[in-house]
Amino acid sequence: MLPYLVLIFLTPLAIYCLVLAMINRRPAPVMLRGVWDCVGLLFAASGLLLIVLPNLLRLLYRKSLGQVFIDEPAFDELVTGVFDEFWGLTLLYYLLLVCGTAVLIWLRWNKTIIYNVDAERLGGVLHRALARLGLQATRSANQLIVRRAPVREEHITQLDPAANNLPALISSVPDAILVIEPFPALGNVTVSWFNARPGLRDELENELAKGLEHARLEDNPAGTWFLGVAGGLFSLIFVIMVVIVMATLLPPARVR
């Protein structure tokens, strides 16, 4: 049973690493909502969470029963059978898993992840995208406070032509607050959105996508790393499958 559990654990993880390698080796950066990035992580851990962990818990439970009730095999079988048939424990585990997944997705809801991107070049691309939307950003550490660009109210100009000499009016309420978190080792940047006005995130992401090719990371080692990990995992999966097939087809050795 153990080889099958290892296969179930490794297969989605290998596929996830291969997809990350393809993303990080593309000729242009890739932008994903945090929700979809979280779905990818959950897929990578799906074998472990859905199949492997519940079965390992049952194996450990049976082993502990065998040690405690070693002189009472009938009682051991009875308790083990009760555990296997007590569907409430399994239901509770998967209920907690669903709740944890929902919380994780909710925490990633306000994030945008950009892969295969140079964080320094991304800053210029982002400011140009803001300018095309009539917005400007004030930087504070790793935060960008986004507001509408200074404009003059039309009715003031109409009432008094001399109002052209007045300072432009700036809104004191920000349209959004962006937190920029670069990860140079993996060649990606995470953008967290706070207090964004409705529709601004979609508009800015669409404008940002138009210029992302100018922010590509020229030498991204993450693509090579993930490709190597994926290759190693697929090789291990192949070896385990060969062992399983040989163990199934070859007859067991006879004891003389």
C-alpha cells in the first residue's frame, strides 16, 4: 500500500513543479490572481491531503492498537473495525480540510502574483499603467498609495478663467493601497490590494498586462530549478511504477 500512497503524493506535486517551470521559462511574465495561485498550491498538495494523510493516520492507529492490545487480538479487531466504520471521524477530517481551504483562498483573494518578472522594471511599467488610467501613486516603503491624478474642477474654470492659476485639487481619499512584495529568488512579485474602489483592480491589471513584456526577467533561475525538481520527481515516479509492476507480475520466491 505504501508505494501507491507515495505515487499519489508525488504525482500532483511533480505536475505542479512542471507547470511552474513552464511559467518561469515563458518569454513574457505571467500574471495570476491569488485565488488561482492558491488553487495550484492546493492541487500540488491534493494527494497528501485527500488520500495519503487519512490513510497514514489509519495505519498509525492500527499500529498503536497492535502494541497496546497485543494480548487481545479480538478486542483489537473490534476497535479497528469500529474506527473504520465510524464515518464521523472521516467526515470531521474532510470538513476541517474544506474550512481550511476556504480560509486559505479568502486570505489570497486580494493578491495578484506576477511570475518571471523583474521587480525594478515592474515599477516603471506599473507607474505608466497608472498614468494611462489618470492615476498617480505615492510610495511609502513597499506601499503604493494610489489616487486620481491632479485635475481641476470644470465648474471652477467656467466661473473664473483665472482659476487656471490655482493649484490642482487632489483627493484626500486614496483609490487603493498596494503592497508590493518582490521575491527575487523565485523571480516573482506579489501585489496585495487594500481598500481598492470597485473596478479599479480589473482596470489596472488589464493596463499592466499590456506592458508586462517590458518587465521580463532576463535570467530567471527559478525555471531551471522547478524543471530539475519536476524531472527528479517524474523519474522517481517512474521507478516506483516499475517496482509495482514487477512486484505484481513476478511470482513470489518459494521458500525451501
